[in-house]
Amino acid sequence: MTEADARVVSAWRYPDPYSAYNGDPTNPETIAYLVDPANQIYTAVDDTGVVVGFFSFGRDAQVPGGLDL
């Protein structure tokens, strides 16, 4: 994930009960977390390069009790 992509996805707003996923694009810690390769967060873009989603394979994305990959 690039810094620009991190600012885009952290500005997205979700209704309850998903509002816990709302980020802060002005918070340097939020951006640093999203772009850190150790967190394994990636963006999905459409054919024109517009960010349409993101996904994580990092430890914090794993379901408790699931496989430890």
C-alpha cells in the first residue's frame, strides 16, 4: 500500500456496526501502520487505478483460533 492509498482508505467511512474500521487520514500513525510492509496490507484497484478495496494478511487480520500461517 502506498501512502496515497493509505490516505484514501483511511478516509472511508462505515456505518455502525462497522464504524470501528473508520480511520483518520490525518493521523501519521494510521498512515505509517497501513504502509508498513510487516502488516501485509494491500490495495485493490480498478482498471483505471482507482482504489476500490484493501485487504490484510497480517497477524491482526487473523481470526483467533484460526490457522497460524
